[in-house]
Amino acid sequence: MSSILKIDRLSHRYGASWAIRDINMEINQTGVVGLLGSNGAGKSTTMNIMCGVLNQTEGHVYIDGVDVREHPEQAKKNIGFLPQNPPVYTDLTVDEYLTYTAELRLIEKSVRQKAVAEAKERCGISHFSSRLIGNLSGGYRQRVGIAQAIIHKPKLVVMDEPTNGLDPNQLIEVRKLIREIAKEHTVLLSSHVLSEVHLLCREVVMIEGGRMIFSDSMDAFNNYVQPHSVLLRMENPPPEAELKAIAGVTRVELLSDRQIRIYFDGSRDITERIIASSVQNGWRLQEIALDKSLLDDIFKQLSNQSHQ
């Protein structure tokens, strides 16, 4: 069985500079996969090659086993692409535009109307069929853009910054729509916003400086950086100096009368030491939890690693 997406040693350069170098990736199931990286990291170059917009310098991209460069028309039947700025024509109605995109996708005339109706229904825009796209809000224009990306029922839907520029209400609705689409399609979602990837994705691929520096599950991404602080809740907290005296503790932060954050040097047995000190001194420890690393910290650590 072929992978939905396979990228093999993909590299591309503009002039003398390599935009991406030796990118490898494989996706075998539906769901949302995040393509994460700072601006200029190489995400757009990778997506443009993947969707057949740009010919790579080296390497191969396969969509459902088909080489995009060797057999572009066959490969593109299984690709839906939503660029950062949706390619909608504001002087057309929703129906006119989606019918046009169905024609571009070589959907047979006998089933074209049905394909348009299904895409509108899935994207929640059926009630705007006769509305000019130019008169729609940003959120609904984005829905029209998503509709054109799924109208031919591709196996892979590539979305470049799909929630960029939306207000909070539009953001929630478009995220919900992406989750629904990911039940039947593989969605590759590009973003430089860590929280967006965290909310939507089951797997993360990170590109920095044109190279892939991480590829694993969202849980593995969250746990990549070991925590260096613990949160405590005590009924009878001691003076700060007594907590600082525990071996491995580097700093103490009093959050409230009974809540404390303790920073430590990475010692694996720090929780055992705190518990033992609490029992010995009657601090009445009620709760202790390791602080999860912030996504920003993980991003920085992985980025720094790529430049070493």
C-alpha cells in the first residue's frame, strides 16, 4: 500500500542558496499533520514543490505512490491546495467560482453540480451560493478557499497558514472545519504559530534553516524539552530559604500563600527530595506536579539545535 505522501531527500536552491536540503517525510493516514517553522524556514518552498507549483533541484515527492514531477496530472488528482491567500475571484458568485474550480479539476460534467453542492455543504457555505465572493467576510472567503481544495475529494489537502488574519470567532469555526475535513482526508497544515499546531495536529514536522529538525507525534513534541520546574501546593509552606536548601533547587517563586513554583537543575529525583523534606518537616504537601515545557521553549531549543 502506497503512502499518502512520501518526500525523499528533497532539496531546492534559488541561485547559489539552498532553500531546503534533504527533507524526508512520510504520511500514511488521515488526520492533521503540522508543518512547523519560522518565517523563511522553507515551508512554502516545500509545499510548492509538493503541489507541483515548483520543480525541485533534487529529490522526489510521491502522492499516493505517484511521482509529482514525472506524472503531475495524475498526482494532482489527489492534491488539494489552499495557499496562504486563497485564490478566490471576488467578482464571481460562490457557485460560479466552485463550478470553475470543478472544471479545472477535470470533474466530469455529469457530476460537477453534485461535487459543488457537496463541497458547499461540507464547508457550511450553501446559503451563500448566489453571493458574490467579494461581499463575504474573511472567514467565509476562507471556507470558499477550503471548498475548492476538497471539491475533487483528494487524499491530501495542503493548507498554508489557513487561519491567518481571521478574527477569534472565524478562527474557531475554521479550526472546527479543518478537524472535520481531517476525518476523511490527510491534512498537511503549515504554520509558524505554535498554539495553532498544538490545537489541531496529531503529528508535527518542523523545518528550520531549510532542514527538517523534528518529525514525531504532538505528545513527543510537547515532551521534547525536559521540565525544569515543579508546582507545589502546601498547607504549611516553609520559609523560602528552607526550600532553597533542598539539593538541586536553583530558585523559588511564591505564587500565593500556599502555591509555590520551584526551579531545579534537571535532577530526576527532585520530586522525591521535596516529598521527603515535606514529610520530615511537616509542610503538609498536598500537590506536586512537573511543569510542562512551553511550546515556545521547545521551538527555541529545536531551532538552536539546527544551527549547531
